[in-house]
Amino acid sequence: MADTILHLLSAAGAHAGAAAEHGGEHAQPMALGLASASWIVAAAMAVLIIVALYLKVPKMVTGMLDKKIEGIRHMLDEAAQLRKEAEALKAEYEKKVADATRLAAEFRTAAEHEAQMIIDKAKADAADLVARREKMAEEKIAAAERSAIDELRARAADAATTAARGLIRQNHSAQADKALVDQAIAGM
């Protein structure tokens, strides 16, 4: 069979070559002697379309496309849902960041206030300490002054006693003592 087809093709090629050499026109090919090849192609296409419609190929194609469209629609719905969830998470984290920032500001304010209170208390404590130390120093100075005055008085008294003894020894004799004793006895 292959030999027959090759023989026909070579004969057709030779016929075409001979016609081209003579510059003649070719006759239109006929299929089974009924019509030209272009009409046969048109009829074959019509049969193909009718068979496709009979086998419901367009319905199958539209069904496949509908499934594909439904799949895409489902993916778009999922994407929209994911976007909503992402936006909700973003809003939640933005709120958390804002809360953390506010809380940090509150902590800072509280820390500054507490530091100022500590500084004020330290100043007050330092002032109280200085006042107490001054008072203690003044009391020590006053005590030292009293001690010095008492010691000075004691020395003055000792010196006065010693001086009086010396004066009495110099100015009083036994007769002067006798007169004083007699006068003291008489006064009683």
C-alpha cells in the first residue's frame, strides 16, 4: 500500500512538473469527480461542527470554563478574606503599638515625677540634716562655752581664795583675828 501511495505521489509530482514546463493551466482537483477541493473542505468543516455540537463539545468547554471561573472566584474570595484578616491583624498590632507607646510615655512621666519627688525629698532631708548638725554644733559650742566659763569661774574662785588668803595673812594679825571673832560672837 505504501508503494502505491508513493507511486501516486511521484506520478502527481511528475504531472505537475510537466504542466509547469508547458505553462499550461491545471485542472482543479476533484474529489470523486463531484466537487472541487475547497467545497470538500467546507463540507468537512460543517460536518466537524455538527459532530462537535452533537457531542456537546461547546457545553463541555463551557463547563470546563465555568469550573475554572468558579475556581478563580473561590481563590478571589479567599484572597479577599485573607486581606480582611490581614487588615484586622494590622489594625490590632497598630493599636498594640499605640498602647505600648502610650504606656511608655506614662511610665516615663511617672518615672520623672518619682525622680523629682526623690530629689525634693533628698533636698529636704539634706536641709534637715544640715539644720540638725548646725544645732548639734551650736549645742556643743554652748556646752564648751559653759564648761570654759565654769572652769574660768573655778580658777577665778581659786585665785580669789588664794589672793584673799594671802591678803588676810598680810593684813590680819592675831589681834585682828581676835577682834573679828569677838565681834562675830557679840553679833549673835
